Amino acid sequence: MKIGVIGSGNIGGNLGKHWAKAGHEVLFSSRHPEELNDLVRSSEGNAKAMSIEKAFEANADVYLLATPFKAIDRLSELYAGEYGNKVIIDATNPYPQRDGDMAKEVRDSNRNASEYTAMKFNTAKTAKAFNTIKAEDLKNRAWDSSQKLAIPFAAQDADSRAATQQLIEDIGFDAVYVGDLTQTSIMDPDQKLYGQSVSKQKLQDMI
């Protein structure tokens, strides 16, 4: 797959490196792509750095959102013509102390964070994943067959479910399907699955 990584910090950077190693084409992006050269050089496989605009124009199969939650409104508006019918994997989390009133309003509303993202990226096929795992475990425990960790995910439709499950399993984690996007409150900050690094069986027992 061709994967556009929107936001290349701890989560996006490590996922992109893993996916490149697994054989995918990875487009790292940020507002300052010149700062991503070390990330590209340390990647094993097909990886490039570019602006967010160029990543959306590159017609990727899947886009990973690994930005602060407060960026969702602007990203969805700026690139509305580029992500239609693509799979969006939402790895964001709303933190009011960082993201301000917008995150607080979403957390206090009847709509969970992934439903908000799907509403904003309304022409895409949205999934939720990689927002619960600790960054250090994402970095260090990929392909760890001795103590395999599980990643919970949710998806809007069959296409987003299949793509997300494959991208979890391609880097050596077990994928545990939580349900559709209405079921993802359990994955939000301070909720039951947030911050958990456990086996598939333990994760399933928690759902």
C-alpha cells in the first residue's frame, strides 16, 4: 500500500518506519518536511518526506492521522478534494489541555472523538487505531513474537476494517476489532483500553 503519514512524531514516525520495513510505500509529512530527513534515512524500505499538501496530492491508499486533535478541522477543510473514498486511520486523541475548547466540547458531547473525525472527513472511510498504545511500546514491541501485543481498532466499513487490520498485523501486532466507530469511547483517553499494552486475549477480555 501507499500510506500517507500526516504528522510524523512519535506515533506517526514509528508507524511509518515499521510500515516501510514491512514493504509499504510511506510518505512522511509535516508542516516542516525538511525536518524529516533523519526519519527517512533511518527507515528501511521505501520512504519519502514531503509537505502535508504533497502527501494528500500523492493519492495514497491510506492516510494515518497522527497530528494533535485540534488539527482535524483545518486538515479536513484544506484537503477535502484529495481524500475522498480513501481510508483514514485516526490515531488522534482529544486532550483539552493541549487542544483547547474544541477537544473539550467533543469529549463533553454525545459524539465520541472518532465519530467527530469521520464527520469532518466525511467523504473518506474512517477507522480508529494506534491511539491507545504507548509510544515506546509501539516503537519497541513491533514483531515481538515472544510477548505479542494487541492493538484495538474500530472501522466505519468493510474497506477500512480490512486495511486497518492488515496494517496492524503487517508489523507484528494482533488486531482486535472493537466494532464500528460508535464503539470507540472505550479507546479514548482515561477509558478502559487507553494506555493498555496487553495480549490479544487480555484485550478481548476487557471489551
